[in-house]
Amino acid sequence: MPRNDVGDSRREIDSRAATVSALMNNLGLHDPTPHRDWRDLYGTSLASVASASAMARGERRPDPAVAVALEMQAWRDLGTNDFSGILENIAQKLLLKGHEAAPVVHPYLARLGPVPTFMRTGRVALEQFDVPRVGENGEVARADISDRRTYVQAETYAAIISISREVLLGDDPGAFGRAAEFAGRACALRKEYTFLDALTSASGAGPTMQEDSVALFHTATHGNYVSSGGTAPTVAAVNVATAAMRTRKDPGTNLAQNIPPRYLVVPAALEATARVIAASWSTTLGDADGDLKVLVSGYLDSKSATRWYLLSDAEKFDVWEMATLGGTAEPFIESKRSFDTDAMELRVMQNFGFTALDWRTQFANAGA
């Protein structure tokens, strides 16, 4: 029978996907995207996959421990095989699972923005223009559209995790999967710490804005920072900050932009207080324009246990942007057989960078 390369390739991919799902469930690891046929392979183990892969290369049916050793050796010599591909596939799935489950706040405060390279990429914020009434036989005025340019940039963050053969065949085979899942959580937290470091930089004043070379939070120039004489979050204090944001004037029209805050961002020390304020501030459903949602980060306590922030909805206004290379926000894994030790190495990488886009959509209070 003639070979159908496309059909055979699809069946091979489908079989590998089912094997990955079966392995994850057999190892006690939940597959977030299980293959429909995974139950047909119930009982599959890492050792049985290694044996099948070795036999496909012409080896006699080896002992499980020998099979894993042979496949890791083949991986080093040949660069890839079914065994290594399946392990990498499992690791990638669990990496993303850990990444998505991490307790972080930055996805709410920074919109995603793709960049094509690691070079600085410009972002243009258009200033508002007016559309005035035209009288009978009157002349239509020309709108003057001006812009503010900001630059965003992605950088690379990476780490190498070593998984020994003993771990793959040990008493706790799920340790391999948990290592990959933990790596995903670490990637999400690295984004979180990078964002919060930028937000709280310069002793709380934040990064220098490219628009006017003034700190993001600045009392005199931006009017969005209560630095000296700060107050703890109260309904009255939040009202003052909200009024400042809503009455902020557009530089193009000199008219109030009516920008509402969306998130009350606090350290863990202020969580209970913030939730009481948000409950009294918001509607019953908590989703109307101007309602507050509380975001808490224990990492902020190491910066200041009293400073709190109001930020607008990053999907509706220019607040922060997380630049992502090629639009890929998730981390990814590359694997190889270690040349120094009898182990598998996973290189975890992600590319991102945070930039504050506009100071008008943010307010900070140093607290008391």
C-alpha cells in the first residue's frame, strides 16, 4: 500500500497527543486540554513509552530503566526522538497550567502589546479633539489631531531546570510534571515582580514618563500623587483620588476626560480595609462603570505596607502595556539531553517588558 505522508504524519501527531494526555493522567497530573482518546492508553508509563520508542529504533524490548537510559542516550546522539518529544510536550502543557494558575495582578493592569523585535517599538496615544456645532451655512472647523509617543520593549528572561533519570523512574514520577508546573508559576511571578518593581520604582514615584520626563506619580506636575501627608484608604480618600482622575483634562481639548478608576491596588496589610471600601463604593453586581475591584499583592508589602493605588481599566484606557515578542505572552520550554550529567534539561524562556503609557489613568497615595 502506498504511503500517505500527510495522513501518516497526522496519525503520528494524534497518537503522540493521546499518549501525552494518558501519561499526564496516569502520573496524577491533570491535563488542561486532554486528547479525546487518552483513556484508550490507560496504564501507559514513562518507561513503556521509552521502551516503545527504543523498539521503534530497532532495539530489543529493554528493561524499563534500560529503556529510559537508551532513549536519553539516543536523544543526546540524535537530537530528538519520540520519548523526548513526549516529555517536552508534557512539560509545555504543565508549564502553561502553572503560569495561568499563578496569583498575579498585572494581567488586569497592563494590556498585551505585540512587538516584532527586541528593538524599541513606538506606541502613539492620540489626543482628543472636539467636534463643535456648525451653524447654518457655517464653516466646519478642522480638527487638530496631535499625539504623544511612548516606546515599549521586550526583553528575555530564562532559566534551566535539570530533571534526572532517577526522577523520571523514581518513587514519585509526578515530580517531573510538578517541576514544569512550578516553572510556569515562577514565570508568571517573574512578570509580576518586574511590573510591581516598575510601578513602585523611585521610592514610589514610578518610572519617568517619556511624554514629559516627569515621574509617573508626581504631585506638582501630574497631580496624581499624595506623597507627603498621605492617608490610609478611606471612602473620602478614594473619592478625592477618583475626582482627580475624572476631572483630568485632555491636553488637546482642555476638557475633562471623565476617566474612572477600575482597580484599587493594595498591599496585603490593607486588604480588609480595601474590600470594605470597594463594597460600599460599588453597585450590587460590581460591574458598572466606575465600580472598584480590589487587587492585592503581598509583594507590595516589601515596598510599602501603606501605599495604595487607583488604576483605570487597561482594556479601555492607556495605563500600562506588557510588550510581548510576536504577541506571545506565555513562556515556552525547550529541552535537551545534558552533556554534563545523566539528566534532561528544560530551558524555560519568556519575552516581555512593561511600560507605563499614561499618568492620567493612575493615582497613588503614600498612605499613613
